[in-house]
Amino acid sequence: MSRLRGFWRRLPESVRTALKLYAVGRVVFWAWGGIVVTLLPLPPLAPQYDPLVKAPPGFFEWVMEPWDRWDVIWYNRIAVQGYAIADGRAAFAPLFPLLVGLLGRMLGGQFMIASFIVSDLACIGSLILLHQLAQREGYSGMRTLMTLLLFPFAFFLFIPYTESTLLFFTLLTFSSARADRWRLAALFGALAVLTKVTALTLLAPLAWELWERRGGGASRRAAWLTALPLAWVGWVFVREAAAGRLVDVNLSALFLSPDFQKVWSNDVTSLPWDSLIASVTAPFRLWPHPYVLTAMIDLLILFAVIDLMVRAFRSMRRSYSLYALGMFLLSLIKVVVVVPLQDAPRRWMMAFPLFFARDDSRLRGWKRLALYGAVLLQALVSALFVKWFVIG
């Protein structure tokens, strides 16, 4: 036991802090999902969401099945069956389901367990990297991680969605760029893009970092950034060639696959200011439909993110501000007709610089109230997710 304690003390502070916070989050969300399913009846599943992959009976079924919702099912379908079936799955980027598929086969077909392992490892890595990056930039590592994990949609980092994997590769990209290691920055940036196309927003902050380092070899370093768009274009051509649609590839197909446009016809593109107006009016338009709750939660998160954006542009490094602004605006371009900001809070969570925080004051007054409110809101949002409510 003394050796174990000694080993723990020798670990870097970032690793110890990340592991402790991850362990708390993992226990809390697994237990919370089981409690919600046990106490609250679930609605009947729509046919297209009948799970293909199941967790093993017993403990794993109790803690994992409550989170087997929405995109989790799509990623597991792809991990098992690939992209051959034209049912809308081509809308999802390949890296996360590829990792789940490889690990699931290594585990003898336990794809549900594999999806949690991939997501959890990425979550731990993300917390470690964010702690290190925050301290490097003069912020508090612990306070930054707490701010991120208190975000009402942070539970997505603990379930088999792409958020933890995307955040992991995004942080690796920034860390490599800040260390002037552009080959690694290009590699990790390309992996981020293959996790989710929204990672193309990395191009602007990386270009800014290059501009600040302009000098000998700048053009050679800049050439590495082409790896990000080339990775996505390469994936689109492979995807469309496998579906026999290579001759039909156009600009719109680079971002929204034809299958996606058929299956998710409610998703449209919009100008950011039009999306903001629609999100403000959505609660009044939807009343008394149950989706009014989603619209009101999204609107509350929107105001909080705008406040964080204003603070970010005042104090932090310009490349971080550009990235946060890019993620914010991108989330306002692709919207859902019924609930305009549906999915937007998850994308805003990827704007990690918004969560940089300084350990300069105790939690008093309105800050303490905000803390309690964030905990309660995350409990509500995650419970709604477990109950198949359209959220996040």
C-alpha cells in the first residue's frame, strides 16, 4: 500500500487531478443513469433507435444501458456494420466508430463496453491536457477542470459520444502548436477533423499561431495545415466512392452527406443572427409543446456562453479566442427547424478556452448560486437524455 501511495504522489499534479475528477464523474453518472431508469418509466423506443449493441447482463447493463441513446446507437451500428447501409449513418465521421469497432472485436464483440472505454480514455486524456494547458497559460488547472465539468452538458464527456475524443485531439493540436511542433499539430488536427468536421475551425487559430511565429520556414510549417481539410476531403471521397456516388460529389456533400440530407431534413443552414433571433423566439413559438423545455435550456446556455465569450476576448491569447468564436458561430450556422439550438451546447463545450479560470476568489454570493444551479441543471439535462428526450 505504501508503494502505491508513493507511486500516486510521484504522478504529475495534472494526472492526479484529472483521475480524481474523472473517477467522481464516472461513478456519479453511472449511478445517476441507473437511478433515473429505475425510478422513472421510459417511453417506447422509436423503431429506428432499437439498439443493435447491448451491454452484458448485470452490472454493465445497469450502468451502461441508460446512456445507450441517440448518437450512441448510430456509432455502435457503424462500429459493427460499417457504412454500407444507406440509412443516414454516412453523416457521422469515421474515427470514433473505427476505434470502437477495433477494440470491440478485440474484446470478443463487446462493443458497448468498448465504446465506453474509448470515450473514457479520451475523457481522462482531455482532463490531463486541459489542466496542463491552463497552467501553462497562467490559469488554475483545478478551477478550469471544475468549470468544464460543471457545464450542464459535460455528461457527454462520460458517454460514448464523440465529444471526449474530439476534445482530446483538439487539445493535443493546440499543445503541439504552442510547442512549435507543427507536424504533430497537423496530425492531431487531422484526427480531430476525422472525429468531427467541426474541427476545421482549428485552421484559423493555427494560422494565427503561425503568423506570430513568422520567419524562417514559415511557409513549410503552414503547408502542414493542409492536412486538416485534406483529411476530411479524403474521407468524403472514400465514403462516396464506397456508396457509388463519387460522380455526384459537390460542395454541399463535403459537409452534409446525401444520406444526412434525406434522413435529417429538419437540419438546415442559417445565418448566425437569424439563428439567434429564432432561438430567442423559440420558447414562445413552441409553448406548450414539451420541446419548450429544450428551447429554454438552450437559451439559458446561450446567454452564459456569450458572457464567457466576452470575458475570453478581453483576457486570453488571440488564437484561443479565435477558436472559441469559430465554434460559437459554427454552432449557429447548422440549426434544427423545431428547436434552433438543439446540439449547439455540445459544440460550445468544445470551445475549451471558455473554461479557463483563475483561482483568484472564493465561491461566494452569486458564484455559489451559479455552482448549485449548474449542478441541478446538469442533473436535469442528463435525466432528460436518459429518458429519450431530445436534448443537447
